Amino acid sequence: MDLYCQRCGEPYDLDHINFDMTTEERINFKDGKCCPCCVNKPVAERPARAEAMEVVRDLLGDDEDGMAAMMEDFEAFGL
């Protein structure tokens, strides 16, 4: 299951976030600042899934499994 960058909407698998990202990348991703794809790059328009990820993070806090499940439901509806 994936979590999405709150800035650009790029999907990242939970295992990749927790085990493959550097500490700085993980902190920036979890704080909603950027991901390795959009660091130091302008983002013209945020995709809907990036905005949805921001709302889900506000609702669920640190529950990464719950966020990933909720985002999977969001993607299943095609929103």
C-alpha cells in the first residue's frame, strides 16, 4: 500500500518510506514538505491525491497503515 507526497502526489510504498529513504527524506516526506521527486522543484498544480493525502494525514496523524488503506480506497473510487 502506498502513501502519497502531499506536495506532488508521487506514490511511495510504506516499506520504501520506512526502510529505503534516508532520514532527511523520510522527515521531509512525513512533514509534507517534499519527496525525493519534487525536492527543490516547483510544483505547478497539486493533484487531487496530494490534497487528499494532506486531509488523511490531518485525520489519522501517525497511523501510516490507516492512511495507506484510506488512500487505497480513495484511488479505488477514481477520485
